Amino acid sequence: MSTINNAPIVLTGDRPTGPLHLGHYAGSLQQRLRLQDEGYRCFVMIADMQAYTDNADNTAKIRNAIPQVVSDYLAIGLDPSRTTIFLQSAVPELAELTMLYMNFITVSRLERNPTIRDELKMREFERDIPSGFLCYPVSQAADITAFKATCVPVGDDQLPMIELAQEVARKINRAGGREILPTPKSLLSKVTRLPGIDGKAKASKSLGNAIFLSDSQKEVKDKVMAMYTDPNHIRVSDPGQVEGNVVFSYLDAFENDQEKVEDLKRRYRGGGLGDVTIKKELISSLERVMMPIRDQRAANDVDYKDIIRQGSKVAREAAVQTLAEVKDALGVFSI
Ligand code: ATP
Ligand code: MG
């Protein structure tokens, strides 16, 4: 396993397309906190270059989201003295690695990527797909391998990207005749995909169907009250469906007392338990998760740019080294 000072290396990140939400928390952020606390060498990347691939006409959105994402990181407890928080565009070696890797991955391989296919449909690019967007999985392979990460905590939408990064690592190692890049592995959390409050398969910033970590108590309450449940559960006495019911998906993800959740499910299925009752339960479960995040955010008084600047300096040192090794493996001419 690749290590720095014997600690396994972790790389994760988020696109700065808006504030982070409970999907990130359940799918990835909680894992990062655990890994940070267990002493892993953690790199957390704000993927601005990736965000431009489908937002090139709206750079203001990305610019405004970067401080929001840093604020969310610190509010949940990521600690810049233990976790390197950096900006993708401040490490230009990642772009160089991407250019080199693109020569090893065919266009049809990228077009077959199921996550890309879903995202293309969602974004309605029709035939006008920005080439940068189609290639972003290659840039993710560059991000992961640049730090020689062995462990990538992600939601399940990212599994095809990790597979591609593994393929790139194998190809570079074969070209170099030795193990230059470790094979990265994904680390899935219990909640691999938190649904949107509207019942859509995934809570996402772009779909605007998420509860944000920065939402006020009132916003959380209003969103839970508007949550998609079982459309056929009309009277309290009617039997209700638990599967596909967003309130139960969130209770599964965020309520500590799972016995209580099982009891609520049983009573809901049997009829006699109203949507308002389960929603109230969820509101208090979410408050327990979100209150400490709100408190930490209020206590934070930091210079966001300074945190990113310092983290990017550290990240760049690692990426410079890997780029040199990859160029050497490929026999690239150097002066
Ligand atoms: P965008 O809509 O701009 O793509 P997003 O909400 O999908 O934003 P990303 O920045 O693409 O968020 O995702 C960052 C990380 O969070 C990834 O590892 C992704 O798998 C995870 N993640 C995002 N949304 C969810 C979700 N609803 N459930 C579980 N994990 C999620
Ligand atoms: Mg996404």
C-alpha cells in the first residue's frame, strides 16, 4: 500500500457547484472525518476544473461556491492541520497528467461510462457535449494517481471513475515496467446514494433537491415537511409504503436508534401512522446531526484563501513528484 510516513493515502473531493448537502455528508464526508481521525494521510480537493466542464458559462457560480465548500468542510470538522484541503486549479500538474492520460483512454470508453451517460441526459447537452466534460473521468484519474492515493471514499456514482483510474494506473505501470502508481480502491459508505427530497434517485446540488449542511433549522423543517413520501398513503389509517419513501431513506441514514426506525416502518406499513408523525421524527434526527455543524460554523473565524493556498502548496509538491515519475515511465522527452 502506498503511504506517506507509513499512513495510507486518501484522496477525495467535491465540485464547487454549490454548498454541500446531506448526500455528501452520508456518502462521503463522514468517512473522511473517520479517516482523518484514524491518522490517514488525507487530501481533499475542491474540484474547480471539473466544475468548469459543465459550467464554463457561469464561472461566478464556481467562484462563489469555493468559500462555501471550505466553510462546510470546516463546519463538519475537517481540520486543515491534519487534512490537506486544496484547489484543483492551483495544482497545474494535474492538468498535465490529464493530457498524458487522455492518450490511453478511447472516446468510446468514455461514452460508455454509465455515470457520464446519466449526467449527459440530465444536463441536456444533446449533441453539444463539451469535450472537457466527456474527459472529466480522465482528470479524476489524474487527481487520484497524482497523490498515489490507495483509498477514495465516494458515493456509488463514482465507481466507474475509480475503475478508470485503476486502468490508467495499470497502463502507466506497464509502460514503466514497475509499480509507479498504486491501484486505488473505492471506499463506499453504508449510504451510497441518498435520494433527493423530491423522490429523485440522488440528492444533488445541480438538481436543487437537497438539504444543505448550511440550511437553517426552519429550512430543514420546511424541506422535510415537503418531502416525497408514498403518494398512495392518503389517510393516516391507510397502509403506507416504506420502499422509495424518502423520509424512511433519511431515517435509515441519520437516525442512530435503528430499532426505533424499524418500529416506525412496521407501524407505517400496517396503517395508522401519519406522514406528519414520521416527518417530525426525522426533523429531530436531523437536528441532532446538524446542530453541532451549525455551532462549529458559527465558531469558525478563518481566512479561506489562506487555507486553500497552504493546502495547495503541499498538494503541489506531491503532484510535481508523480508527474516526473510518469513522464519518466512513458519516456517523455525532457530538457
Ligand atoms: P453536482 O450536481 O454538481 O455534480 P453533486 O451534488 O453530485 O454535485 P459532487 O461534488 O459531484 O456532488 O459529489 C462529491 C462526492 O459526494 C462524490 O463522492 C459523490 O459520490 C458524493 N455524493 C454526492 N451526492 C451524493 C448523494 N446524494 N448520496 C451519496 N453520495 C453523494
Ligand atoms: Mg456529481
